[in-house]
Amino acid sequence: MYIFIEINKRQRKENNYSLYTSTERLLNHKIMKNISPFHLAIPVDNLSLCRAFYGNVLGCEEGRSSEHWVDFNFFGHQLVIHQRPETDEAPKKVYNPVDGQNVPVPHFGVVLEWDIWHELKALISNKDIQFIIEPYIRFKGQAGEQATMFFLDPEGNALEFKTFKNMESLFSK
């Protein structure tokens, strides 16, 4: 089953992500049939800015929402952005070394099919999004070889998108 995510480009005064002038296809990706969707809720300070990022930049379809939270279809999974209470402190940034890179912890993302990952890499490269780990092949020639990239949402939440030429190597040792 293929899903074509169409984004209606809307001008939004409050964000920097109104980069579109017409409706265009963002991603054509295959949903994995035998996988249970996960649910992830993350805190944000600027709900409008993050709503535009996940909706307009990543092409996530918006679901239910209120003035304090927004649901998104994040590549077949449920992502909810919640307005952070003003009393909360920002989390400390932590990094762990992986394959010679400083990987931000925590982070979240999706494992995509090879061609879809390359489409997303091209899309992100053409936007005003800075990679914190540039797209590259990790564990080259080893078990679990994968292409990966990391970037931040407007609130500093780290996202990782990865792919494997052979999806069966996802849990290889």
C-alpha cells in the first residue's frame, strides 16, 4: 500500500517553514503491514513553529489537536507535540560516541526504505535545515551497515532517519 502525502502549502506568519507556493508530493512511502505503530509524545515551547515543521517540512499529516497539543501521523506512527509548561527546565544535552560521531541522546526517528530515505535526504538538503550529523554510511562493511542522518526540530529535539539496503540487517550483531 502506497501513501502519497500531499501538503497544502500555507503561508504562516509565525514560522520560517512556509517555503512552498503550491501543492506538491512530499513522500511516497510504503507502510509496513505487520508492525504496530508506536506513540511518542514530546514537549515543545513553540507549538505553532513545531506544528509547521512537522506538517510542512516533514509532511506529517495532522490528526487531532487542541490549543496545547497536536497529533501527527509520523510515517505511520503517532507523534504528539505537547506545549511545555513554562515552569519546566530545558533538558540537558547529552551525546554518545557512535561510529566516530557524537550522537544526541535522546533522539527518535524512523527506519525508511532505501529509496525513500534518499528522497527525504534530498528534500531536507533543499530546506533551511542544518544536519547535526550529515547523511553518511555508518558501520560500513560491518553487520548493521546503514545510511543515517540527524537534524533537529525547531525545539532542539533530535531526529534520526536511517535505512538499510537489506532491512533484515536491522537487528544484526
